Amino acid sequence: MNPVAVRLLNQQLIAPQFKDPAEVVSHMGAIQAQEYRMMRWAVAMRTSKPSHKAFKEAFDKGKIIRLHLMRGTWQLVTAEDYWLMIELFAPKAIAVTKGWMSSNKISIPDEELMRIRNILVQTAADKGSVTKEDFASALAEKDLQMDSHRLSYHIRMAEMSGTLCSGDLLPMKATYALTADKVKSPLKMDRDEALRYLTRKYFQSRQPATLEDFVWWSGLNISDCRKGIALLGNTIHVERWKGREFYLTDNCRTRGFRRGKFLLIPPYDEYLISYKSRDIVLPPEHRHRAHNNSGIFQPIIAHDGTICGNWTPFKTECQAAFFDDVFLPDDLQEAWQAYRSYRNSINLPR
């Protein structure tokens, strides 16, 4: 088994199988969306023809939804998976968020939570797609003054309750809309079915991966993760590699890898953040160049799947810093031109 090649193929970073951005998000189950501008590239680079127009269309129509969810962080999910994800992850995400609030000495009584939520709901109902600043203005009109940090928690709790989700895609600012206006009523699925469904999506798109990787990514407890794997039955199997047990599905992609390819990977990308142990693709001595212990992830360069440098996304010229002297910025021209072609169609402010 070549775990690096298999991950590249199943993460759709090599020989991608999908044209539609929503199909990519569905395949992945959820995609980290911490960086509002770069989440688009995280999806687009996994399509056969990267298109910002296609991403925006899917996002604005509500086929792709952005919200705070797993591990209390930003995620992209499809509308079809939205309610399933809320039911599986919201209780833990709410508990995590309340822990953060407590550490920041912020307490929001239930009466305040519902009073503010009603205002947020009415504002979104009136405007359709609103920014955080719109919410702040609506509160001010009612003589309610609130600092930005506290308001962020109110919005986040409304997201995790299934009340608010992402609105239209703007160049720089996140927007919010009523979930009822974006997402259809949920398909009925019991917890075991939902757990099996999620487990399948994780391993089909991140394989080979370990149990510990799945626990980290999902934020679920280990017993739930073990149960999810068991529910897959004989459609998943174990392979050992360098003393570790990795799970692979029966439809694992193994063909299509070609050597010599560079990838310009955005910060917080699933290629790293999907796994607890990242040493398979990231040399441990360079870990600090890719992410720190506080959860800040940098834009990275991969060559044949191995992380070998950093790059700067919002420059007119290719700027790269390789970890070793093996490569030169000129080696990135094909990858850079593909990214620039995609970016030139967006006209994002720098």
C-alpha cells in the first residue's frame, strides 16, 4: 500500500472525479471552512474543472452550507446532509462552545439567548441574507448594545440549533440566512443509520485512515466511532502499514496517481486536518511550518503528496518557501497558473 497516493486519489486531489462542487462536499461529508476566501479553493481544486462561478452558484442556492459544527469550527456540508450533521454533532459542538464561553468569562442566560435569537431570526427573515454588521444594527435599533465577541456566540448558537446557516457568498464577509429558507426538511434517519452514513463518507474520502484519525476529525467519542466502523460490516477492511492499522473501503481508489505533480493547498485543508497523525504526508521536523499547537494552519505545498513548503495565496506572483533546497519556485508554474486562472475569475479584494 502507498498511503500517500491512496489519500491523494480518494481526497480527489489527483484525478478528481467530480465536476460539481456540491458533489465534492457530499463525497467528503464535511470540509473545513475556517478561511472564508480559501474554502472555495479547497473545494474547487477537488473538481475536474475548478470554477468559482460553479461554487458560488451551489453556495447561493443552498446546495452547499457553511456553519459552525464539528469541533466547534467552520464546516461546509451539503443541504442533503445538513440535518443529519446537526443531529450528530450539534450537542457536542454546543458543549464545546459553552466551554469556550466559560473560559472567556461569558455567560448567556436562556432568556437572553432566546430574546436575541428572535431578533436575529426576524432580521434574516426581513433581509434574506445578512452580515454580522446587519445583526448588530438590528440590535442597536432596539437599544441593545453588544460587543462583537458576545454577538458571535449568539450567532454560533443559532447556527448549531439549526436556526441560521450561511447566506449568499460575498467576496470577504460571511452572511447568514434562515435555515428554513435554504434547507429542506430532513430525511428521517435513526442514529445508527446516521453514524454508518457518516463513517462511510469519512473513510471513502480520507482512506487510508485510522480509528484515532476518525475520532479526531469527527469529535465523536471513541465508542461511537468504533460502532460506526462496525456498522459498515464487510464493506471496510484493515490493512497494516508500519505497525499501524488503517481502514480502507471496498471502493477504495488506487489507480490514477501520477508522479511529479505539485499541489497548492489552502490553510485548514482536509488533507492535513482530517487526521490526528499527519506524519504520513508531513515530515515531523517541518510540522511547525504547516500548523502550530494552537490550531492555526498555513497554506502548504505538496509534491507527490508530501508537504514540502509554504505558499502565499493572495499575491500576483508565485511566492513559495520550500523546506529544503530540492525545489525552486519555477517548479510551481503549472500549479500556480491553475490557481491564478481560478482566482482571476473571482476578483476578490487583496
